Amino acid sequence: MTAYVREVPVVIVGGGPTGLTAANLLAAYGVEFLLLEREAAPLNLPRAIVLDDEGARTLQVFGLDKTYVAQTLEGVGSRYYSDAGVCFAETGAGPRTYGFSKRQYIYQPEMEAALRSRLEEQAPGALRFSSEVTAIACANGKAHVTVRDAQGAVHEIVADWVLACDGGKSPIRELLGIEMHGNTYEQDWIVLDTLDDPDTSAFSKFFCSNERPAVSVPAPNGGRRYEFMLLPGETREQVLDSGFLARLLQPFRVHDEKKIVRKTVYTFHARIAERFRDDRIVLLGDAAHLTPPFAGQGMNAGLRDAHNVTWKIAATLKGGADASILDSFETERRKPIWDMIQLAVTMGNVVMPMDEDALRFRDHLLRALEPFPAVKDYLVQMRFKPKPRHPGGLYLDLDAPKFEASLVGEMIPQPDIRTNGAPGPLDSALGTGFALIAQDETGAEALAALEDTDLLGLPLEKLCLGAGEGRGIRSGRRSMTAFQAAPC
């Protein structure tokens, strides 16, 4: 029997990184919501281990850049080793194009705790544990969500929108009958998270062996993650035995069960949902797509989803935008998601060959590229990683840009600027909503004459950028770190 019916603008299902990020973003936009988590308490499992620069920029919207992100372990690059122990390639940290290091290594329970803490500050009581969604349906522009609580009581929640952030086995996706397409890796992988590791380097290390590929990844607090591919005939029970693990770890460290935070076997997937939206229900994160871990993009893809969806929901609820703008979520995200999945697959196949032919091809290719360092660098540094750019969606002149260097549809860089003499990242001046930027006197005058302070229910910031003293203009474009800014 249903105990009561409650109405709320948004229901988020799933209290992992994607759901918590979506909740914090909605709170920053001033949208009421409930976040439902089936488990009775946080899982506290170190699953994701990389926060990339785009993900960190999303957390910046609600202030975690100054607290949690500032305390993460910045990566310095990657090294790739042959069976003989020779480092045949190395990548660097790369530029801080979007205001953060390309990779921050995280301990997921700490990140989730920081997200929950910030959420409690912004929207006290919005997170509900022991809340299992048992049924969901849409009618007359509303979603009807049936929820069972810890006492077994059943409640109905009526919402304008439901964000399904309930993981790779998404019960909501199953209830809606949405299929996943793609591939599942034949090879399973052992994943070990350790404490007090003797390897304190901030490099990720790829052991590109044709015998047993392995990965070693830095972790915060002096820990490290090790991943080993299972070989044909090995079982999950066998490879998680202490004696077996001791032999695997022997080249890296002494095995000590007390220093193992988690040991598990993963099956890697490269799959994507046939659709991301069903009426008033939107799939985000692992519920919508699953990626192999080689590019460190699984969790980060979910954070991008949350950032894309939440402002549009805020626009429909606060600014009167039509619900059809949510169709742009899939238009903007599907291709970048699939491109990133294919990048991860390529890294798995090229960087970590699993048979003699693939190993020989990789080695011959790298030797052949020695006279062409720029091409080798492009391959080894994975510079074919898709840029954060949308191929379609809510943009003007996306297909016919007025300038060759147009940034329409792309994530703009985030330089450091000075606002009224105080230094800070660009986004701190742009705010949480829309922004208009002027770079010359005419533009500044136009913005100064504009009285609007919001757009579609979200704040509208106006900023004037100019070259600072001694910084000048380079090649007709302003230096990335050369800006002085002032409110218009």
C-alpha cells in the first residue's frame, strides 16, 4: 500500500559520483530535488581512481575545486614498459588548458564524502539512503516513481524529471526496457587497491606484456592500484587467492593482506544505451554507457553528463524552456561518449597487446616512427583523444562558423585572470549560469547597456576582458594568461 504521495521537481536515483554531482549542480542552480540511494550507507569502495580536468571543472561549479580537488594527487604522466623492463615511451603531464591537471588521482570514497558534505551544505536532507525504486512510469508530462524505504513502506513521488544515475546494471534502464549495444571484453582483470606502497611515483605505469599485461596507477595517501589481466583457464576464485596474488605482486611489492583495501575481478565493457531519454526519464553515467578503464574516463563521462543535463533541467523548471531541449543531451553527448569508448578500446589493443602478432606490430610501428618524433608523440601521448566538442545541439553557427578559430560547441579554455586586481580562474568570474564576454571597447559598452541579469532562469554574468600591463597581444589573439577582467 502506498503510504503517501509527494511532488518534487527532480528525482535523482543513485548516490554515486554522477548522482551526487548532478544533485550539487541542481542545488547550485536553485532547483529542488530528492536523491534516492538504494543502499543503507555509502559503499566506500575505491572504484574510479582518476578525475580528469573536465571533471574537476564540473566540480568547480559548486566550489569543490578549492577544497577537495586541491587535495588530490596530480598525475605527472605515464610510462610504458616492454617485457624486458625497458621504458619504450613516456608521456608528460600536459598543459592545464581547462584550469586543472589532466589527471588527478583520487580515492573514490573520499571524493564521494566531499560531494555528500557539500550537498548537505547546499540542500540539507535531500539525500535519502535505503530508498529503492521499484517502479517508474511517465504520464501527462510527469514521472511517477514508486519507492520502498528501509521500513518497507511504499511511497510515490511525482516529479517533472528523473535522472537515472543508478550504475551499469541500472534497474531503471531495465524497467524501461532500454538495451545496451556494444561489446564485452573476453578478458577479465584482477584489480587490487593497496596501502603503504613502496612505489611513490606519480606516474601511471603500463606493462605492455604479451605474457600478462599489467597496470600500476598512483593513488592518494601512499596507496597504489594494480591491475593484471586474467589468462585463459584462470578462474576468479583462483586469482584472488593470497598465494596467487603474492606471485603477481612479487615484482612490485611484498604481498600483505592487511595492506589490500580491495581485491576483485572486473569484466570490462564497451557499451552504450540505445537511447538516453525516455519521456521524463534521463539516463546518465554508467546507466547510459560503459567504457573500459584504459583511458580513465568512466566516472568522468558521467560527470560530463550531469553538467550537460542539469542546467537544461533548471532552464525548463525556472526559465520556461521547452522540455524538448533535453533532446539535445543525447545529440551533444552520444558521439563524444562513443569516441571516448573507442579511445579506451584502442589504448587496450595498441598499448597493451595480448598476442605475439599484436606485440610485433606495436614494436615495429614504434621503431618505424623513430625518424618522425612528432607522429610518434601524437600516438604515444594519445593526442587523438577526442576534444570536448559537441557535434550538434543547442548552438548557433555550429555547422557554419563565422571564423576558422571558432569555439562554438567546444569547451573554452580556463586561463587565470585578474578581476579588480584579484587573481583567480576564469570560471570564478563567469558564474554558474550563462555569461557574456567582451574583449574590446565596443563590446564592453554593449554589455554595460544590457540590463538583463538572468537568462532562462539562470544567472547571466557580463565580463570584460583586456590585456594587462606588460602582457600584450600575441599573434592577434590574447595570451592565455594575459587577461585583466572587470564586471561590465
